[in-house]
Amino acid sequence: MNKIILMGRLTRDPELRYSNAAEPMAIARYTLAVNRRISKERVDAGEQDADFIFCTAFRRDAEFAERYFKKGQMVAVTGRLQIREYTDNTGQRRWSTEVIVEEQHFAESRASFEGRGQGGQNYDGYENSGPPQQSQRPQSPQQQQPQQGPTDSFFEIDSTLDDDDLPF
């Protein structure tokens, strides 16, 4: 089985090109910087290692990546590893390793990405991840009413959301 799952930050905006076939096909290429796990001692010393993985997306995935993915954004990718062999201009045999993208997703909220880019704090999208908090004011036993929880595991959505709040 050949399956790759990656999560990392884009090192640059995706580059979109079209093939020269009779029916041109969109091809987007981008690079993910994926952090490596390192020892606690090295983390405490401020060190960090990353691998830079070349990714290639085709057709609609390519157009999506070019339109919505931006440098520095955290994305998650699943795909397959592919190794290509080619001959360069000098006649040398070369190999290229890349991930052929099968799925790609945003791995952080738009607000988190934009806030980090503007010098704001990065909360990794968790600032509003819990259920709405209720008032902590104590109530007398006569005022207490049984609280009804949601009938399923979903919470009410704020109806004041605008399309600009969506990451896509």
C-alpha cells in the first residue's frame, strides 16, 4: 500500500500550470514544510527540524490549491509517494520524489492564519472550540431549572456568520 498523510505549512504559494494535451489539465505544485519529531532536549534548546516535501495536485484539486492556499498556511494532504526518473540537460540521470495529492484540506482556520500573519497570537483555531459557557452566578434552589442538553453531539451555530468567515 502506498499512502502518505502529511500536515505542514506551505513554503510558497502553489504554482499552477496547464498541460499541453488536447484537453489541457491543471497541475499545481507546492512544497510543504513538515516538522520532524525531535528530542525534548533539542526542543528546549530551540532547535527544530523540518522536511520539505514536494506535492503535485491535478485537475480540480490543482485549481483549488492555487486559488485558496497561501504561503505559510497549515494544510493537510493525503496521497501517494511517486519517484520519477528523468535525464537532465547535461545527460545525467536524476530522480525526483513527490507526493501525488489525492485529498487536501485546510488544517487551521482562516482567522488563525490571518491573525498569525498580522502579528496576532496564534491559537491554532482552538479559541472557541468548547461549548458556550453559561453564567457562573449562583441560583437559589427555587430558581434552578433542569438544563436540557442538545439531543445530539452538535452545538448551535451562530447565525451571524458571514461568507467572509469561511476559509474557502
